[in-house]
Amino acid sequence: MRVAIAGAGNVGRSIARELIANGHQVLLIDRDPAAIKTGSVTDAEWLLADACELDSLSEAHLDTCDVAIAATGDDKANLVHSLLAKTEFGVPRTVGRVNHPGNEWLFDDMWGVDVAVSTPRLMCALVEEAVTVGDLVRLLTFKKGKTSLVEMTLPDHSPAVGRRIGDINWPAETVLTAVIRDGRGMAPDRDGALEGGDELLFLVDPDHEAELSRFLAPRQEKGSKAGPGTQSLVVPVVPLEPVAAQAPAAIQVLDEGVEARVAPQKDPMPTATPAARPDQAARAEPEIPLDE
């Protein structure tokens, strides 16, 4: 397989060495003369050129490559290179390096990127996969197929525990691909049963990830307390609309209570005479006509 790598920095050279070790042909492209270190990857082809220019890519015969990898430290350059490789030279597979997490949404098929590689996202997925139980963790997204590789460590309280795999009706667009038990991976056996603590790997449509999570760990979705061995924190979600609907009434009651307490202290005409009791007020009423 012939692979073109735009960006001959540390990342690009590391990828090139791995690919060459696996028997592939590699072309490294960089416009910075200081990055052309032919001695670091002796078996690779080197080209001093701008990987975002059509003439340079034509000179590199990019149309003969099976894969184009945009591995520069500039997200704009990676997007432009991927777009040119896909639309102008028909490269079957493009891989784009995401440097800034805020730009990850741009790395899709609209810019000619088949696979986006984001280091922060990969590190986050690996951390979550290592410490969470009963939570669905997305490990990888296949942009071209609009499919995700997800993982879940099955909690002990899951309704799937003890059930025969062949009898489980998984949510739509969901495929159980592997079961990892006691550190050993194995293919799903239709006659086998799932156990608490099993690590399950699925290929699933991103639109059905939430449904799969509810299917495997419904009690977690309801915000109940985690079962034994569960390390993830579940926070119950309070609907906002009922609270918002009750807010005016609650504020009114509060205002009335405050007014009841404060009003006697805000007499606009203070007097030294103590307030009369109800019986005294009743006896004082006949005195009003005398003033008239």
C-alpha cells in the first residue's frame, strides 16, 4: 500500500516508521526545509513541497496513493490537504489529524476526511474505558460508515447478566463484536451467557447509542444508586418544566410570607400608642360619630 503523509514532523515521521515496518510504501511531504530529515526515515520518499498546492500534489503523484494522511500541526492545512486528496486526486482513504479539539466538528466527509484522529478524545476514551462500569464509552467513530465502536463494562445489576447471547434482542443497528472476560477477548457465542464485569464491544449507529445504554444499564439511566463495584457517578436529572411551572406560585407564597413579617415594621405613621386589641377596637368604634 502506498501512503502519502503531509507533515514530516515528529508525528509524521513516527507514522512513517510504523507503516514502513509493516511493509508499506511511504511518501513524506513538507514545505519546511528543516523538517526534511531523510536520515530519520531512510526507507521513505521525501518531497519538499506545499501539501496544500495542486501542483505539488501532482508532482507527488498523489493519485497513485491508497491513503493520504494529513498530520501537520495546522488544522487548516490538514483540512485543505484532505479535501484536495479526496476530490482532486480520488484517494480512497483519507485520515486527518485534529490538533485543536474545537475544530473536530470540521473533520468530516464535507472536507474529504474519512477518519479524524483527535488525541484528546482518544485519551479521554481510554481513561473512561478504564474506570467506568455501566457507562457506554465511545472508543472510535468510523466517519465513512457512520458507525461507532463503543464499549461497556456490564454492571452486576444489568438485565442482560445471565442471559443467553443468542436470545438477546439488541437495539437496532447494534452488533456485539467481542466479549472480554478476565482479560481475555473472545468472539460472542450464541449459546454463551453474559456475566457481570464483562467488557462488551459493539458496532452501533451513533443514533442508537443512548438506547443501547438504557438497554444494558436501565437503572443507571434512572439515577439510582450504583451497584457493587460501580465506580461511575450517576446524577439524577430533574425535569426543568415542572419546576419552572411551580416557580411563580412559590415566589408568590414567599412574597406573601415576607410581606406578612415585614409589613408591621413599615408603619408610615409611627406612634407611641400601643396597638389596640380586637376587643378594645370594638369598644372604640362608637367614638367615631363624636368627632363628626
